[in-house]
Amino acid sequence: MSRHYDVIVIGAGPAGLSASASLAEMGLDVLTLDEQKRIGGQIYRNVEAASQDSFNLFGEDYSAGLEVTRRFRQCGAAHEDGASVWHVDSEGLVCYSRSGKSRQVRANYIVAATGAMERPMPIPGWTLPGVMGAGAVNNLAKESGLSPAGKVVLAGSGPLLLLEACLLIKKGVSIAAILETTPKLPPVPAIPKAPQAVLRADFLLKGLLMLHDIKKSGVPHYKGVTRIRALGEEAVEAVECRIGEESLRIETDMVLTHFGVIPNTHIFRQAGCRMEWKKDQRYWYPACDKWGRTNFERIFAAGDGAGVSGALAAQYKGELAALEIARCLGIIPGNERDRLALPVEKAMKHDGFPRPFIDSLYAPRPDQFIFEDSTVLCRCENVTVGDVRKVVGEGVRDLNEVKIITRCGMGPCQGRMCGPALAEVVGAELSLSPEKTGLLSIRPPLKPIPLEEIAAMDLGEGSAAGANWLLDKK
């Protein structure tokens, strides 16, 4: 039988925890669903069980998660961990799988706090064992205290790449080189945004200290790198790249890549939320107002899933979404909502002062998306860039038609790991912005779920059997 809540919050990262706690503290019946076994999301992963050594290593930005996790534990919201949400609709219905059983729940409102993900960037050899995302290595360190063995090369762009390099240096990991695709000189659009960033001198100081630590370590640090490729037979053995007109080859046992982060939008797209394109960052995000309300009355977006802005801003967005939902449910009047929102909005504005400068400094450039034909684009279905270019050259123009013909994006990840790059490839072939190529269609189930599990799902009296219901949704 279906269960009903005032609010279902999807995700237990900074935004989800903040929204859940705020709503539950106001007396609302809240269910928080999260795919992980421990709350905290990516940035605060395993923070409740972290050792003092971990706090010393990851610093204040990590230990700040203790406050929001404690607040959540005390708020009284229901919480189900290991819950993989595989369907959301605009009427407040959520389906999820947990412990081999699928369940259906309903709510007056849904807060999707799906967070961000590393931008997938196909490079030659990225499917070799030993090539990993820098964020994945960071998660393993927080979750299990693991560190890379042997020589490591970090490649890509963005402040998180440099942060991971500093963490590995502190842990004594042997770093062969840092290969940054960021230009040697700041891009022109970043310069006029620098004065506003100075209003958060503490933030800029952290960045300068990271660069100081890298230089002090003696690790070779190259900027303006292009044409990065991982080489090897059974596993990665070396990295090649170009710096200007010169070629560079570095022997390594592991390559950690990072090319910035983008919103994780699959839930919003599957639900049918209207999406908008952020031109300077080259990513899609759900269109929403300042409270997080999407084009659907019942669905709110909170945190980095609604646009990447960092952990603190994610918490503030969760608070704002909670305040508007409380107003909609008659818990507080509009003027009280506005009064409570004022300090949150002020704090969010202060936190965001450096964001335009940082975004401009590390903005993805079109020349980063020039791929070789032989590069695997879709790892699930082993589709190459050349396969995609071939069908576009034969006259195919629609992104989903490319998907049908090549199977790029039809694997278990439903395009999470290839969709952004697929749009770049198709757009480049047609001389269009990726925005003009559209988005891959996302259908339930969002995650691989056995059909027998869906068929056995209890939908309540008068409902169709689970398998028939899923076919109707498609």
C-alpha cells in the first residue's frame, strides 16, 4: 500500500539534510531517501564516523558537515538509506528500490537534492584500469581511508583538481605531475569579476595556500595542457599530452581526471521538468525560482542539482525550499517565510561572492571537447566518437535518434557518463552549440532494477500491476 508524506526529500547531502531538518522541525511529516548507506552526500561523506586524522586532513570545510548531520539526526525526519530512486512524477509519486524490493510513496511536495557529479570527459584510454575520477578517489579516502598506490598523475581543470592534489601531497602519495588544461593566463572574462571575489578574501586565501603547497612540494605542475591521453595495454602505464608545441610523456600507475562538476539532472529530466542551459559552464540545470520551485508545483530543486554553487550554498538552498513548502502547506504565512529567508539569502550572497570569478577562471572551453574518432564515448555500449560522427555525417540530426542508432546513452547509466560529451560531439559536427542538440530522453527506471522487482511492487488497491504500470509510464 502506498504511504503518504507531507514532503519527500531525495538526497542526504547538504541541501537534502538542511531541507529535511527545517521541514521536520516545523512539524511536517518528512521522508528522506538516499542511495548511500551514510548521510552527508559527497562533500560530507562519512563525516559522522570520521577520525580526527580525517578532520585534520580534509579541514574545516569537511568538519562543518557535523553540524548539519547532527541537526538532521535530531529533527525527527524519517530516513531510508540505500534507497535508489528510480521514478518521480509531477503528482508527487516516488518509486525507489531498497534491499531488493521496490516501493511506492507519495507526498504533497518533493525536494530533489541530487547534488553534482564530475563532468564526464572522454580522453583516449579513459577506459583503462587505473584511470579514475579525482572525486571518486576523494570519496574512497573519506569512506575507507584508502589512498592511491604507486605514481599518480592528476589531469584536468578546476579547483577540486588542485584540492585533491594537495590532499594527496599531505598523505605522502607520489605525484608524478599535475596536468592542468586551464590557460596559463587568466581568461579575459574573469578579470572584471575579480574585485567581487576579493570580498571573500578567506576563500581566495585558501586557493593561494593550495598553490603554495603544490609549489613547495616540488611536484611538476603544467598549465595550458592539451591532447591528454592515457596509454597502456592491460592497465594505464603512461600519460601523453601537449604543452604548446611540445609533447610530454609521463610514466604513471594511476591517472586521476577531473574537468569540473555539473548538476546531476536525471531525476528532473525524467519527471519532465523544464531545463535551462548555462552557456558559460556548458551544462543543463532545472529552471526554478529562488525558492527552488520548478515548473511543476509539487517538485522543488535544491543544492548543486539546481546549479553548481558549493556545499554552503546547497544548505541555504535547502532552507529556502523548506520555507516555501512550509508556506504552501499553511505552516507559516508569507511574511514569516520572507523574514526567515532574509538571513539565509544574505549568507548565500556572501558565500557566492567568489563564484563568478572562479567559474570564469575555470570555464570549460570548446577546444576541450575535440575528441579523436577512436575514443570510446559510451563505455556502457562501447560506442566511439567515430561511430557518432558517422551517423551524423549520414544525416542524423536529433540527439535521441543518434542514441537509437548507435546505442550511445542506452546503457545502465542512461547517458550520465556520455550524454554531455555526446551533445558536444554532435553539436561540433553540425556547427551548433550543444544547447541546440537537445537532451537525451530519460525514462524510468532511472537505475537498473530487475523487472521482477517492479512487477512485485505493491501499488495499492485498484492500481495496475507493477510491470504494466511501468510500460504505461514509458
